[in-house]
Amino acid sequence: MSLASTTDLDQDTLRRAYGTFPSGVVAIAAEIDGERVGLAASSFVSVSIDPPLVAFCIQNTSSTWPRLAAASHLGISVLGEAHDVAVRTLAAKTGDRFAGLTTSTSDDGAVFVEGASAWLDTTVEQQVPAGDHAIVLLRIHGLDVHSGVAPIVFQGSRFRRLVE
């Protein structure tokens, strides 16, 4: 077997390579000054059980993240396959990112999307610069798992469903 390699590390080649890895999708949201603010991220990962930590990556050019980063609590909703249209709305640059979604807000301002497979109430623990992104480490303060919600999967620039 020979290793096919390329030294052409342009954006298109890297996106194609990164897109071969399937990932789940989360909504990250909070209520700020009476308004729901949120975004979708497919770069979410569990980090530690003790202490309870998760992380996601965010582009440095995001205009939404600076608003969310200042929130006292962030709601993480692990989105399910029923959210296939909602994911695109949450990721939109303009308009109501919560159009068609039912949400709940905690006393601390964390916003959660109904129908998700899990909700995590988090705070920002640390942000680490990483090229054109930042790695955001979040501490979990509470969670709610909703069994039986099938996940939505992002792979190859498309949303997919798992089949048993």
C-alpha cells in the first residue's frame, strides 16, 4: 500500500479532508438583554469528566461569539435529526436564527432547543487561540439527557442521519 499525499494545503483541499470526518451538531445559545443569541457548531467534543468539561471551536471572524462569550451561562443543545432545517437557520448570518424552534431559557440565561438529545448548562472556562479559530473550553454546571433522540450528523458538507 502506498500513501497518497499532497502538499497542496489550500482551503478547498483542507475542507474536503476535514469533511470526511462525521460530527454531531450543537446549538450554543443564551439570552442576552432579552434577545436569544445563538449559533450552530459541528466542532463540539467532550473533554473531561472530572472536572466536567466540553469544548468547541469558533472562527475568529464570528460576530456572534463575542456576544455569547460575555453571557453568564451558555446552553448547549445536542441537536437531533429532526433539526435538519433548524441547523441551517442557526448557522445563518442574518435573520432569526431561532425561527421555527421552540426554546427554554434557564434562570441564568442559558437557552436550550426543544427536541435535542441533551442539554448542557455551561460557562466559559478558557479560550485558546488556534490559527483562524479559538478553542473554547466550557465547564458543565448541569445537564439533562433526553434518551431516544436520534442525532443529526454533519459530514461532507451535508446533514445525514444514522441508520441502524
